[in-house]
Amino acid sequence: MRRTLAALVCRGALAIAPLAGAAMPAQQAIACGDAEGSGACTDSNSAAQESRWILQRAAIAVQADEMKALDQFTHGQGGFRTQDLYVFCMNGSDGRITAHPDSRLMGQDARTLHDPTGKAFAAEMLDVAKEHTIAEVSYLYPRPGSNSPVPKTAYVTRINNQVCGVGYYDDLLAQDSSNPAAASELTQLQERLDSAMPNELRPDWAAFLRALDEQRSAQKAALAKVRVGVQGAEAALAGEHSTSYQ
């Protein structure tokens, strides 16, 4: 496994996804860093919560005034855009993109879009999105302003004939608030490797990233359970301590 990883790293990184890496101007959104929002978007857990929260607000906006909402999503207005999170929508009938920060994607048939592994992620979104429910679709896609596809999870739902979603990035090179310098160095390394990755290795590298991401998610879930257990034990001990003085 280590030899395989070393060989892949030495020979390059992921394919550059067309159009997806175009820089999109970030707007200040009330979703992150505001008392009304659910988190600070400083890690993948917070970003996941924010994605669901923004999508819920987006669904309400589409119900109230569809044309106005789609325009706000496209231009990053109305609190529907953060640095990495944005709302996108597709027509539920023909898959045409009706809202997206990248204007070059507007009007395109989203069903033709594939990630570097060949996954038709938008077609899957159109298939699983249902009204009054939120579904998840995982795929590879670049962060805004980047050409490097990384693991991304999108929450999607259907509002009338619109299928809208908000996705967050949960990649190994995500910014780590505990060591931002190291995270930045890793990001720069991946950017350099992108241009050197042979086409024949890109599917293997994409699969490898997915496997690492799944492992990382499992580790985070295990740590979360440990924290809950520790908190429960501390609470129990605190209760016993207070009882002993009664």
C-alpha cells in the first residue's frame, strides 16, 4: 500500500475537471459566523451542518419566489454563499442548470456531468432528490477557485420542479485550524502534482482519495463516540461528587 501511494504521489494527482474550478466571488453569508447559523464552517462537521441549513433556507426561498431565489443563488446574494458553500439548482424535468455561481454552466444539461471517476453525480442527484426530504450524493469536485477535484458531499432536495443542493468539501487537504501552515503546504503540493499526473493514473488516484476519505470519516465518527462517552462519564462523576456533599 505504501509503495502504491508513493508511486502515485510521485507521478501526479487528479484530473482537472472542466469548468468546475473557475473562481467564483465569495459573498458574506449569514449562515457562517452568525448567531442565526448553525456553526462556524471551520471543519467538515460544521460545513455539513451549514450545508443543510443553507439548503433548508434555499428551499423556503424557492417556494416563496422561484425566479428571485434562483437569481440570488447564481449571484451569491441573500446570504446563500460562503467561501466554499453555494446553492446550485437544476430543472427536475430536463436537468438544465438553473442556478450556479459559474455562469458557464448555466443552461447546460447537468446529466452529462461526470467526476474524474466517471460518476454521473448530477444525474444521481436528480434521481434521489424528493420533496420535503434531503438526500446525500458524494463525488469528486474542485473547490471554488481550484482545479483539483476533492471529495465532496452534496445535500439535495426537490422544490416543485427545481432540484437544488448545497455541497461541502471533506478532503484530506482541507484547512486545519490547528495547523494551517501544514494544510496550506499540502494544498500547494496537490496543485503542483495536478499538472503532472498521467491520465492512466487518475482513476486510481481518485479511488485512493475516496478510500482515505472514508477511513477519515470512520475515524472521526469513532472519536465522536469517544467524546460522548467521556462527557457522560464526567457528568456521572460530577453528579456523584455533588451527591456526596448533600
